[in-house]
Amino acid sequence: TVYYRTYKNVTRTRRHTTAQCCTGWIQVPGKEGCQRASCTPELCHNGGTCQPSTSDKSEEICRCLPGFQGARCQYGRS
């Protein structure tokens, strides 16, 4: 009795979605899409500056110039 061994290469395509974030946005590890604004000059309005939060390293906060307030320094103080 004679036995023959044959091999066959099989390729399989796996698809997965990757996000390419728009300018000013970044991905949050473990979440889909671009969930968080990155610290860019455009993030804070009216001359505010973006800085990492001291309490949560995954967040940024805007330091507003005098006369402005809001999460992104978007409101003028009356």
C-alpha cells in the first residue's frame, strides 16, 4: 500500500473597520470611532489654551483668558 500526502494553502480574508480621525479628534482606547477632541489650537476659543486635566489624564481642559468662560472658552462673561 502506498500513501500520498498533499497540502493545500488556504487564505482567508478578515475584515475590520479602522477609524481615521478628523483633524482635532482622537480615538479613545476601547471605544469605537473618534470620541474625544485632541488638544489643538482650534479646540479652545477666544484665546484660551488647551492643557491636560490634572484629575483625569485622558481629558483636556481649556484655560480661558479673563472675560471668557465655558468648557471651550466659548462664552463671554457679562
